[in-house]
Amino acid sequence: MKKVYEYSNDKKFLELIDNEHLKEQYVKITVLDWLEQPIQEVQGIITGGNLNLDGTSNVRRTINLSCYIDKEENANITSLDNLFSINKKIYLEIGYLNTLNKYINYNKIWFPQGTFVMIAPSLSHTTGGTSLQVSLRDKMCLLNGECGGVIPASTQFDQYETIDEDGNWVISKPTFEQIIREVVNHFGGEQLSKIIISDVPSRIKKVMKWIGNTPLYLITITSEDEEEQQITYEMSTNYADTIGHVYQTFEYGEDIGYVFTDFTCPSELIGNAGDSVCVILDKIKSMLGNYEYFYDTEGIFHWQEIKNYLNTTKATLDLETMNKNNYLIDASKGKTVYEFNNSNLVTSFSNTPQFNKIKNDFVVWGIRKNANGNDVPIRYHLAIDTKPAIGNIYDVFFYEDPDDGLTKAKMPVLYSNYAEMVKISGVEGVYYKDISTNTIYYWDGELKRYVEVNPETTQFVKVQTTDWRSELYLQGVQAEPLGIDSNYYYTELMNEWPKLYNLKKESYINNEGETIYTGGFYDEVLKTPSNIDYYLDFIDSTAAISQFNINSIGRRTQVVNKNDINCIFEPDIPDFVIIELGQSDTDEKRIECENKGQKYIQVTTGIFNLLALGGISNSAFDEIKMMLHEYTSYNESITIQSIPIYHLEPNTRISVRDIESDIYGDYMISNISIPLDISSAMSISATRALERF
């Protein structure tokens, strides 16, 4: 049921009503039949009770109500003929006497509170009239097993048997949207017209990979008027030499594109005897992730994505130009629906920030498969820290580490001559240099003596840092042989940075004729960052987030270790749908892509048959963005005690300004509790809606 009043969107008028201190409070009960058609309207005066609105629960609205009503009613409420019997529902409104000179055609200003199912009603007759006491739940109690929604026998929801056009029994898989609608309608008894499912597509793009023995080539042909793409495994070298022709190679196992498919449940979804509809809906939530379901004030069931406005769209990453904006999450969208900037309404504020929620050092561990199919640990490290200045020049030599085969930089301990050096025993893993002869030695622990390093492999070069991670790496290389404290990050950079970065990749000649190496990422790292095993980054910003810098509050580390995280960055999959030529549904699939504005490529059956379901990429980069969003706010919550306001809803945004408690900004309402006696204050719990950097 829905009631619309012309003053409902008049914000100024509603604020005037809220500021009225002398109020007469009333209740309007519209009794509905089980199909929610109105039977009769009853008005009365509220004597007590409580209204709770919980934005974190599936059961959003619960009310305990005591009131005098203006109708004589048989006290036998077990009779189905009674107005308040078990076969009725209630549409409830709470209102005030209109004492203003606006909307004078409304004697009372009503605020709809929702459609409810009655729990334990009680009627009594006194000298003051008919008294009604009743507990009300929103219609979710018809789905959670309290008043309905119980599954009587074991039921499988992810598939069903049906008969095809040839009369054969076949197994069909319904989409997620079909499953949700069926379980709410069939087992919850909800009318189909009152079920709204949003943000759950019936068709999705599924990643496909190439499994042919020879490489596959994507040819992009550009001209003045258009761009055409082709896929072939019969690559001609002429393509590479033709102006306007660009090709991309895909080897075995690489993701190449997508196909459209029904969005069906990938695993078993079974309801056991005695489970409720909400049990099934919660299982679907756990599969889909960021979703919620609830009943609104009109008694309509909603399934939708939670509107947290997290910007998790994958962007093309360039490792050479990454900055703080790559981690940007916009959680600040939305307009405030109410402003608590008037002390006449508020009786008290309280603010409870949680300092332990603040983190500034984030590490995500995962596992990926290498080219040989072996598990390789991966790590993404992000810190809110200050990047060191670059441009320093270091004298280093390079050697091949026998343990991992990597070429690493070293700086030796310097001695004026060999005689001075041998007075002190060396340390394994440290190199030493006799300046008089320019000879380099290392300490052999078994022989208990210095051993000369092959001079052909120890030529010194000058390296100038152009990347701040190289600066940290070489600072550690310099500090290590001296036994002094290296920086916090050197331990991980020592083994990981040489895999990503070639210190001798680029160079220039200075005024003295010396070659100065400046380095650069390896080409394969820049080409396929999804294949790397490690990445370190800092957010070094002058924005508000810099208040959490490690230098300011110490290192506060948060570590996540998830086996389902299988890459550092998501692979860059070409955004087109692959359609098989010559099939009965080829035209239908092409039209589907055109209607959705989706690029597509048509391929022969020979190519299409060598495509398989591609890997699902769960990147450490996306995980660390979510961690950054979660752990750079105080999870600041406030409680507002205020004169009752009946037109506020949970999960909406309010603006708060209170000088004495030093509370300023926007907050999201999570819970509202309103005592229904006219003299008590309502309580609002809300958490800060932060602007991200």
C-alpha cells in the first residue's frame, strides 16, 4: 500500500513541524487483508511504545505500540472476523496535529511508517475507550521463519528438470534473478508485483582463454573512418609491416576475451527442510557479495546492490606513472536529506571515534600459478609513508646471487689496503674492497679467509636513482655491509626489486664523460604487470590522508592472506565478446552485443572450439584499495538524542554541526529508535561519511 501526501517533499515545512515543541501525536492504522487491500481505517492516540529502524538488518522495522483507538471492537481477536486478527496486515502512520498556516486542508500531518504483520495483539475496553497493544514486524517476518517462509522439504534451487521441444527431460539452470524471485514468491508467498530485483543482470560476460597449441593473434586494422579487429592463428608477417595494422599475440592459457552467458549459480544451492527463505537469500548474498534485501515502507521486497559508491572499476595501470589517484575510492556521493544544525531539535550529541581502526601499512598476500603450473606466493605492500628523494648517485657493482640467480647490486666495505682488511674477520654475504689495488673480496666462512672475486665480474658503475624504490633499495645495499640500520623496506626489496627493475636499463653520459645508469622496469613487467609477484607503493600526499603517515603515528600494519587472491594486478583482457560464426544463434548474439554497445569479434568454429573458460582474477590491488578505504577512517560513530522525527530513514545521509561537541560533517544513519510517548527523545546512531583523498 502506498500513500502520498503533497507535503512529503516540502523540506522547509517538515522542518517547521519538527521544531514545534507542543505537539499532539496520533496514530492511523489502515487494516489490510492478506493481499494488502485496505479494509478499514482507524485513528487513535498513542500512549506508549517504541519504533526501531535498523539499516543493518533484513528486518528493517519493528514497532511495539500502545494506543487508544476510535472504534469499538470485539475483544476476541482470535476470531478471523475481528479487525485485528491473524489474517490481517497493518499499514501504520504516525502524525501530528497541524498547527501551522500551511497545508491547512490537512488537519493532521501523517508520516507513513510501513506495512506490518501483527505479532501478539491485545484489545481491552476501559472507560477511556478501546485500547490496542500490538507488536509489529515488517513483512520480512514472513520470509525468515517467524511467521512464514519455511521450506517444507529439501529443495535444489540452482537447477531444475524440464522438457525440451523434443519431449526429452533436460536439466536447466535458472539465473540468479529467477532464483530470488521464485524463492520469495513460492516459499515466501509474496506477490510477484511486489518483488523488485535490481543490479542483478540476467546475462554476464564470461572470460575465455586460448588453449590452442599455436599462438593466436588479434589484428587491429585502423583507417580514417573506422577500426576493425580480426582474430587469426595463421599470422602473416606482412601484418606487422603494414601501416595501420597492429597485432597482439596470445599464447596458450592466456585470457583473450569474453562470451555472453546466463548469470546462473556456479555451485549447488540447496535448501534443507526447515530452512527459511532468508537462509537461501543469505546464501545467494554470500555468492554475489555486496548486496542487501529488505522491505520498504510500501511493503515491497527489494534486492539490490548496497549503495556504498565504492569506485572499484578496473583502470589501465601504468607502473611508471602510478600515484595516489590509482587508489582513489569515492565514498562521498549522495546528498544529505536532513541537517542537524539547530540546537532546538537536539538534546545531546556523543562522538566515539575508534583509533584502533586506523592503519597505514597494508600487506596483501596471495598465491598465483606460474607458467609451469606451480604455486608462487605474491605480495602487495602499500604504505602511507614519505617517499625518499631521488637523484642520488651510487657506485655499485653487480653480481649473480647463487641462491636465486638474480643479478643484484652490492657496495663493499672499503679498506685502504689488504693488510688493514685482514686484521678483522669478515662476514659471509658481505664484500670488501682493497682501495689500493681496486680488488674485491668476500669472506669464505669455511676457509676462514678472504677470497678474491673475479675482477671481470666486479666492474663498478655509477647508478643514479630515478625511482624512489631504487633509492630505498640502494640505501639498504649501502647500509648492509656496514652493519648499520637499513630502511624498513630493504629486506623485501633486496629479493624482489631486482625481479622488476633493471638498474642498468637506461643511461646517459655526464659532463666528465662518465656513463650514468638510470634504470627502468623490465619490458615484460610493463607489458604484463599481472604476472609479477611483488609490488611496493607509497601514498605520499598532502591531502587529509597524510595525517596517518607512519612518521606521524607510527607504523600500524594490517595484513591479509587469502589463497583466492591470484594476481597483483588484473590482466588487461581485450573488451570484446567472441561470437562463433555459422550458428543458429549467431545473429541473436550479434544483436545482443549491438543493443548493449558491446564490441564483438566473429570467429570460425575452429578457433571457437579452442577457447575454454578463463581464469577468474582476484587482484591484490583491488583488495588493498578496499583495505585502504576501510582502515583510514576512525569508524567514527555518533549518537544524536533529538525530538522525534518520523520522516527519517536508515541508510540515508544527514549533515551534523555542533560547536560544543566539535562534530561537523556528513553521516550515514544506521539505526533509529523512537519512543512513541510524546515526551521522550529519539536516538539516532550514525557513522561518518568520509570524503576520500
